[in-house]
Amino acid sequence: MFYKGYYHLFYQYNPVAAVFGNMAWGHAVSTDLVHWLYLETALEPDQWYDAMGAWSGSATMDPNGVPFILYTGKSDRAPFIPPQRTVFSAALLCKKDCS
């Protein structure tokens, strides 16, 4: 996704080990799609509704140009509540120098 002069790449990964599990979303930005700056983790399984992982999803823009992320969180605590979470533009703000 291109936003405020940067291409944003989100990817699934396990931040604590090189094995499957503990799924989170990494975040990187680029101005040329060749050189990438890796930022802090964008999504971590830190809520009851994604305690077992922040799984597949998508980053996009709403009709007003506001970016948001929709992803599937997994939890065994409340099986009748839809397991999707929307994260708004705060996830796309660079917490470090993006240049």
C-alpha cells in the first residue's frame, strides 16, 4: 500500500523464534521498492481476541483515504464473537525515522 510517500509492506512472522506460531505482523516501508526500512512490529497478539495469533488480513484505504488494517485474530476464549479486528491509521505511522 502506498501512503504518505511510502510503500508499506506487512508480513506475518514470529518475533520470538524462527518457527511456526506466535504469529504477529511485521512492518517495513520503502520509497523505491528496493530499499526497505524495517519498523517495529505492527500487530502483536496482545488482546483476548487474538491471544493465539494475529493471522492473515489486509491493509487498505477507505473511500476518504484513511488507511486501515483488517486481520483475523485467533482466540479460544470467546468462540461466538467474530475473530476480526480493524486497526486504524495509527498502525501506519512511522515510529522511527522513515527516511
